Amino acid sequence: MVDVCLLGCGGMLPLHDRYLTSLIISYKGRKLLIDCGEGTQMTLRASKSGFKTIDTICITHYHADHISGIVGVLLGIANSGRKEPLTIIGPVGLESVISGLIVIAPELPFDINLVELPENKSVITVGGYIVHSIQLDHSINCVGYKIEIKRDRKFDKYKAECLGVPKEIWNKLRKEENVNYKGKLYTSDMVLGEERKGINISYITDTRPFDDLIEFIEESDLFICEGMYGNDEDFEKAVDKKHMTFRESAYLAKSANVKELWLTHYSPALTDPENYIKNANEVFQNSVLGEDRLRKTLYFDR
């Protein structure tokens, strides 16, 4: 199972009752954080998710509401006693942004591995997660993410016995390792069954909708998407500011056949998003208003 928590649902600036958009995913005790605006460490503490096991931080872009809280989060991770290296992923420019920000946190007790994404689609594996990225349509270089969690393959005892795999190395091969044993190479495919459907979580914010997004998020188990404007009458503003309305986000969800949509990244002027959820539900029924520390546990298909 995979635990997901929307740490905040605001855009542009934090409000007294709304933190900035950030998401944390937890699988097998290891965590991945997406975006890190001002105050993220506060809502992270309130969520009781813990800092020490955050292995990866993904940043969509370098507007302050998505990055300015990263120093506080890194210090929180440091104070948790972490010594292991941590990976930060983001668009081109990541190295200069992070090096500038951590000037005020010069003695972190762990190394930081920086991964700058190319300006097109990419796939990397880190901390047990497969991180897919896509270039978005915003006012500055911005990427969207799809986090893929692969499901462990079942051990196939009958297959292992038929192929003559020694029982002494079954456990090693169950971890999908290759093993040299008594001068012979044995592979994990010799003891594991077929691939099984995993879980996909897509996170798209600060963009206009476009066709390639539909394929990118297709059949996601959970789609977290910006809804900067709830009112359909704000469509022209959304176009001008390179954001989306609730209805546009819902059209993406419907077109991509996702299971569930969480709306997030509300404009500070959108004080009553509940009054506009119908605009999303008319298009995609399983649309949910994001709120600070909204949680869900996703289970693998049986």
C-alpha cells in the first residue's frame, strides 16, 4: 500500500488556514516530497509524517511558492538525525537555486545529490520510486511528475523447482538480484512470476492543459492537479496567467481515465472553493477538493 498526503492546497502565498501546495508519498517507510513552498515544514510536522525518511524531493519549478520552504525542510531532516544522502530533482537551474538557498544552512549532516531534468520527458529511478517528468506550459520552466510504484512480483516455487534453482539462494533472488552460486549465474526471472500492475500518482501544477498531458497521466490511480480558479468566468485569467480552472482540470482527468482527481493550488482570492466544485464534478464525477493534510491510502489491485 502507498500513503499519500496533500500537505497544502494553496498557490502564490500561504494563508492562515491554507498552506502552499506540497505532497508527500510514503511507500515501505521511505518518503518522496513534491514541492516545498514557504511553511512546508510546519504542515509536514502537523501531518506527523516524519522527516528522517524523506529520501527524495521533487521540485516542479522555481517560483517561491514551490521552493522557498526547502531550507526549513532540509534543516528538519537534519534535526531528525539523518546522515544518508538525499536526492533533489528539478528543472534546469536546480544547482544554482539550491546552492543559493542553502547558504543559510551550511552544515547539513548529509550529502545532497542534485538531478537536473532535461527539457522534455524523462524517467529516473530513485529511492524505490520511478519518477517520470514532463515539460509543462507555464511562464517559466516547469515540470510535472508521475510517480510510479512498482509492485513486487510473486515468488513462483514451481518455476524455481522446475528450473533447478537451489533453495539456498531463493531468498536472494526474491529481491530481484542476480546470484552467482557454485559457478553458475541464476537470475530473478527464474523464481519470480509475471509483472503486476503497480500504482501511479500524477502531480501537475502551474500549467495550461495540453494534449500530451493526457497520455502522461493516463489511468493514474490518483491525479493531483492545479485548480487555480474555480469560477468558469475566470477562464481568460487562467489563460493569461498560465494556470487552469476546475473545469479544465476535470477535463484532463476524464480524458485520461484517471481514478480520482484532487484539486489543489487555489488562488488566494479563491476563499470558497466548495462553491465551485460542481464545475469539476459536472465533467468528472470523482473530483475532490484538496485541503491541507488530505490523506489517502492506495492499495495494489488484487
